[in-house]
Amino acid sequence: MSDDTASFDPTGETERHIGRGMFEEEMGPGSSMAHLYRGEIHRMKFWRERLDRTTNWAVTIMAAILTWTFTSDNPHYILLVGMVMLTVFLVIEARRYRGYDLWRSRVRLMQENVFANALDATKDISDPHWRRELSEDYRQPKIKISFEEALAHRLRRVYLPLMTVLLVAWSVRITAFTQAAEWPASAAIGAIPGIIVSGVVVAFFVVAAVVACRPRTWKANGELRLTDVDVWGDAEQ
């Protein structure tokens, strides 16, 4: 960062003239900030739809694999193929989630420091340097969360429950629906012993559970991860 950028003060007398007529201290609903906010909402909505599209395909493929596997005497490893497909969708969706969080973080920054303050000016803004941070993010956009955190989000919300359904179905398929052999022999895939196949499946789910549930400091700037339940009527008057 250059010295000029480091010494930039958005409240200074000279800097306050930059963009005069676009961003004033008293920004009404028809100001450029409102148009900027609507634009960020649109981009956030577009990336949200991309996430939902991937999830819909994952659910559809999982349902088709479950139906086909338990029809007639189809091999159990089709369910494992389904787990691999869900993992592919998980990776794609985690990458999209990082892009989605980029736009959502900007929306939340404006909600917390512009609109919340405009509705109730008795409370301080959450980030006194929000204008500088938003300006820097427009100059040089940066991903806000790691790929591992994005994986954890999508595992918790969608993919870990879906994979658990496939795991239960696979367990039932290699035990209750197999008469020629008992577990672990019933879990074999070709020349690969059943005990090895079972070990790989268990290891996969252990890794997925650790990624999804391990303690961490969440970087995603979202509003739907809050644990406290509050009702509007309980707010202080």
C-alpha cells in the first residue's frame, strides 16, 4: 500500500470533495449508495441462485441413485459412486460459495453501517472504517473466506446430511440386502476386499465430519448463523 493510500482520510477536508454529489453524509434513498446497494443485492442473488442450482442437481442425482440401487439386484458400489458425485458437487459449490460471500460481505457492510445507522442513529456504527474498507475492496476485490471454511459451510447446511443418507443406504445394502456373503465380504468391489472399502468409506466420513464440525473462527459475514433467538416484540423500546 502506498503512502498516499495509507494517509487517506475519508473525513478529511480535501477528500470529502471527492465524489461530491454522489456520496454525501446525508444519503437519502435515491442516492448513489442506494443504487450501489441494489446492484450488490442483484449480484449476491445471482450467486445464491448458482448455489441452489448445484444443490438441486446433487439432490436429484442422489435420489436417482437411491432408486436405481434398490431396484432389482444392482451393485452396492453405485451408492459409493453417488458419494463421489456429491463430493464433486460439494467442491464446485464451495468455490461458488466463496464468490457469493464476496458480494454478501459488501451487502452486510452497507447494511450494518449505512442503513442500520440511518434507522437508529442512537447507536454507533459497527465499523468506523467501513468506507475505507469498502473502497479498498472495490479497488482490489479479495475473497474473504478460505476454501476449507466454504467446504464446512456447505457440508453443514447441505452435503453432510445428503452423504449420511447415502451412507445409511449403503450400510443397509451390504447387510440386509446381501444374501451371498456377509459383511465385510459383502462390501468388496471386484478384487478390493470389503474391509478396505469399508475403511475408506469410514475415513472419508471422519474427514468430512472434522471439516464440518471442528471449532473455528468463522470469517463469513453472514446473518443466518446466529444462535440467539430474538423476537421483534422483545426489542427495547
